[in-house]
Amino acid sequence: MKVNGDHGQLIFLKIQNFTDFKMSMQVCCVDPQPQIYPPSDVDKMKAELVKIDNFMKEVKVGKATPETFQGLEAAVKVIDEIILSLDNSNDFVIIGGFNVIMPLLSCPDKEVVAATAELIADLCQNHTYCQTKALEFNFLPELVKLLDSPVDSKVCSKALYAVSCLCRNNEYSIMHLETINITPTLMKILQESDEKLRAKTAFFLSYLSNYDSFREAFYKADIVGTLIKLLEREQDSSSEHLLAALRDQVFKHVQSRVQCASREYNLKEILLNKKNLYDSKSEFEEAKEHCDKLLALCFPEETSNAN
């Protein structure tokens, strides 16, 4: 049969349109590919906790290798990065993180212990919920034990950081700390550590001096005499924090002020020498203020006469 040109073109267009329609229908009927989402922070933390759990099994059966401890440290640090990048502290506790990391404080590898203490600090800093849960898991006495063990500067520093973060602005934590008798340990660190750790210890002492019970405990442990002896040494980066700790101790503790005024300590001369040293250096402005405040508190009559 002969088809004229126009009619043939019309038939071709209809067939083409039908083919396009069929193809579009086939495309519409294909199941869409499921969208793949990146793992959430919770999923990432869970994965690292599984790694920690597996590595600790090797430790418990005595089959740990250097790679085991490297893997443990790496997993702890990954979790810490997740915690610090976004506020995931509460989620970490909810998924059972504290159960997994508690044994790490007893790990024979110091780097793992230090990394774990730092993670606990970052979890608890300014987080009342995490502080409360950490107390329930009995982390505080375990961290204090690390302070009291033969001093390893890094472990001790991270453990002190964790204790400080656990207690910061938390009266319940302070009550727990009082029962542990941490004062002798802090005094030991103050006298035996390097200047960086000594500065951190003095900073924590300043905070604890806000509490009556600790001011009294520090007085009985002769914190005044210890701080003055340390201040007699050559100036270093810890001196400003030592001055602040002494200032905070005497501010609300009369007996400590009386002790400071005793001639045997020669505190007035020490403070005046410090002031002369700081006089032309703007970076020591706060240290100069501590000296002035201590002079006014401990030697009020002499200070007023000088003015």
C-alpha cells in the first residue's frame, strides 16, 4: 500500500511519540536507588568503641602488641576529636562509652592512659550530666590514683586536667573529692613536678581554695609554707600561679594570713622583690596585682603606712 508523504510523516511521529512514552514509563517504573548518608557521629563513636573493646580483649589475655596499644590510643583520640568538633558528650555516655573506656585507665601503656584521661576531661568539661555519670562510674578516685602513682608528667597532667574538669562548677563532685583526701597528693605534685605541671596544680589549688573545707585542709598541710618556699626560687612560668594560689588561700582564711606574716617566712621581702622584677614588664601585670593584694592582706599596717 502506498502512503503519501504527509500521512507517512504523521504515522512516524505517532510511533516516535509512543516509543518515547514507553521509555519514559519504563524509567518511571525503575526503583529509585536508596540515598546513602554518611555515618553519624554516634555511629562513628560506636565503631571506635568496638575497636577499643576488641583491642582490650587482646590486653586481657596477654596478647597485646605495640600495634594493640597504638590502636587503642588512636581510637580514643578519634572519639575525642568527635567530642570536640561537636557537642556529642551526652550521646557518648548514652551509647555506653564510659563502660568501655573505664578499663583503659588501668592500661599498661602510658600513652593510652593519658589519652583516656584527656577524653574524660573533654567529656566532663562544662557538662553536668557527664560529670554526674562519671561520678556514678567512680572515675574520680581512679583519676586521683593516677596522680598518686609514680609521677609520669604526661599522665599526671592529663589526670589532673580530668579531675579539674570533673569538679568544675559541680558541688557534688567537690563533696566526693573531699572524701578522697587529695590534699597530700596535690602537695606532693606541687613540690616534685616540672614548672608546667606545678603551674597547673597551683591553678587547681586556687579553685579549691574557694571551699572552706579545702582551705582548712590546705592550711593543715602547710600549703602556705610550701608555696612561699617555691616562690623563693628563681622566677619561672609557674610563679604567677603560685602567687594566685597563695592569695586565694589567705583571702578567706585568717590563720593562713597570720602564718604569712610570720618573720620566719620573709614573705614581705619576697613579694617586694617579685614586684621589682615585674615592674617594667606588662606581661606580669596580674602577678604584680597578686603581690599587691598579698601585701595588703598579710601586712596591712605596713602597707597603709607606705601609702
